[in-house]
Amino acid sequence: MAKVKAKYETIFIVNPNLNEEETAEVVAKFRTLIEENATIDKVDEWGKRRLAYPINDLNEGYYVYMSFESKPDFPAELDRIYKITDNIMRSIIVCLD
């Protein structure tokens, strides 16, 4: 029997060169996207942190953590949107179940 819903965690890193309003817009975009397709359990903005290694000559990024519950096909779509968004430096989605 296929799973109806599963729990996931995602962390994405936003370009730190954006101002506060632009960063808030990017975070709000993904929060809205996840709310439309899933149930959000927790959102935690970690803020600017130093990266373990430089990405595109940048040494820090703005980290955002979200946990949510969705159908199994949504994380693939979320990952696709992460990849085509210019201001997302890195992202990861992990299934908890």
C-alpha cells in the first residue's frame, strides 16, 4: 500500500547579498509554496551563517529550515523549483519516515 503522506525536512540557503526585504520575499515564496501543497510543522530561519566551503565565491549564506508533511510526489517538485530559483545557493530535502 502506497503512503498517503510522509514527513519531510528541508533546508535551503539563500544568497546573502540580498537585502532583508528580498530575502524575506524568497523565504515567503517557498513558505507559501509548501503551505499550498503540504502541512508545515515548523519554520526556523537560522539567519546568516558561515559556509563550510565557498559557493560561487561566497563564504556565508542565509539558512532556512522547514519541516512539513506532504504527499510523496511534492518533494520532487519542490526540489525542481529550488534548482531553477536564482537566489537559492543550495538545498536539501530529507524524508523522515
